[in-house]
Amino acid sequence: MGCLMKEFRKLISFGKNSFVISLPKGWIIQNKLIKGDLIHIEDDGQNLILSREGSSSPVADKRKVILVDNKSLEAVEREINSCYILNYRTIVLKGEQIRTNIRNLQSLFHNLIALEVMEQTPNTLVAKDFLNMDKVSVEEIIHKMDLVTRTMFNEGSKDFTEENYISVNDRDRDVNRLYYLLYRAALFNLDNPLKAIKNFNLTAVDFVNFLLAGQFLEGIADEIRRACRYCYRLTLNKEQTAKLESYLESLKSYYLATMKVYYNRDIKNALELAPKKGELNHNLDELEKYFGDAANLGKASARMRRMISFIHNMGRLVYQGHNYFDKGDLD
């Protein structure tokens, strides 16, 4: 579905008690309507939602069977995640390998929000999803992803230990679970535009923007985890530790400032933040020179550069976000 078309049509008096407007010919053709067809009208306060009869029917309860034999755990996981995102409400695993790999296969379901194992036999696992997609808010998911990412920044910018890395890694899994749900909710509402307008007052462009925001947040969380993994493997003295912590704090500040302009839809300050990407990359160059050939520093800095890029792209959503973020003149 594309962006909602906006145009004005004159209200015409029809008889003593009625008024009419003409409907766009393109909409009539797109929905294959002819003279005499019924049009569903839904009153939503100040808005009227028009649809062809039958277009508001319930969404089908989809079911998918996945054969697991002769497949790696990673391959099965990809299929399960795909089914979840495409809103299959029942996912069935079948195969002889279930008997010998039951715990790992169960964990694949547990990694997805609201997907629960309901039936188990030696060669079958059945998981069902009970989410009401009409109530899953993409805005709330973005906020939750952001909160977890902030915690990852707090943990990952100091205390470079393996124990701390394990904690950051666990939180990254939480961000991944939220992202899969966001992806699913976005696709669901793109497939059901009337529900999207009625339930959330959001258009197709809005959901594309939220999906992009989720991709950037998921990418930021991934790079925090990876940078943290290489940082804890560094052998640092006190001064080196302080310099690394200081730089990571600057990355965190950049992230927090970017999320502030994102939530406020602040185009002016988003544009002012844009040059920060170059500044942070320059400072990282200087940090690399200071550390010299320190093992794992190059790998850590590569993850930081990708992190900077994802944060920069999050800010770009504000000033390149089309009508969702459009607040008129920048002044």
C-alpha cells in the first residue's frame, strides 16, 4: 500500500436531508466496484472510513508445518522466525530429530514473544501464538527497544569484563525479540490498512518509518554487543581504560541526543546533529592511533563505526521521514 492520497471534493446537497460527494475513479477501479455495489462506511468520530463490502473480514488463522530433519538448528530458526513475522498463528515442527534435539528446538519458540509450545510428541512440536495484532503498537515496541538499548549502552561503556559482556548479550536478545514483533506488526498493518487507520491512526508511510527505526535500533544493539565482546578481550592499563570509557560515553550521548530528536520529531536539531557522525569517526581515528596495534582494538572500533552509522541513520529518519515527521517550515 502506498501513501494515503489527499484531495478535496465539494459537498453537494441532495434533497432536503442528504449530502453527497463523488468518489475518486481510481479508487473505484482499484477495488473493482461497479454501479450498485455496497460500500461499507465506518464512523470514527471526525473521520469516515470507506471500504468495499467484505474488506474488513477477520484475518485468517494461518498454520505452517516445518520439516526439521537434515537441517541445521540455524536453518530451522530462520524458518520459524519467518513464519512468526508473516503472522502464522500455529507453527508445527515435524521430524525424527525432534526426539534428540527437543530442548534446542523448544528454545527457538521461546525466543519469540507470545509464541508458546502447546503440544509435544516424539516427532512433533506445536507452538501457537495468541497475540491480538489489533492491539500491538509499533510505537510502544520502539520505546521498549530504546529502553533496552540505553541499558546496553550503560553496561557496555564501562566494566570491560566477560560477565558484563554476557549481560549485554542477553539484552541484545531482548532487542531482537522486540524487533521480530515490530516487523510482524508493521507487515500486519500494511496488509490491513483499514485496521491500521482505525486502531492506530497510522498510514503505510508511518509503518515503513517505524520499521526502519526498528532496523536501526536493532543494528545499534548488535554493534554494542559486538564492541563489548572485543573490548573485554583488550588488555588495558588505567589510562587506556579511561580513554576508551570516555569515547564510549560520547557514543552514548550521541545516541541519547538522537533519540530525543526522534521522539520530538525535531527536524532542526536532527540536522544540527548530522555532522556529529564525522566528528565521532575522527575521534575514533585518534583513539586508534593512541592504542596502536592493541589486539582486538581494530575489531572493536569497526563495530563502533557501524554503531555511529546506525545512530546517524536514526537521525536521518527525522529530516527525511516524509509526512510522518513533517512539521512544516524548519523555522
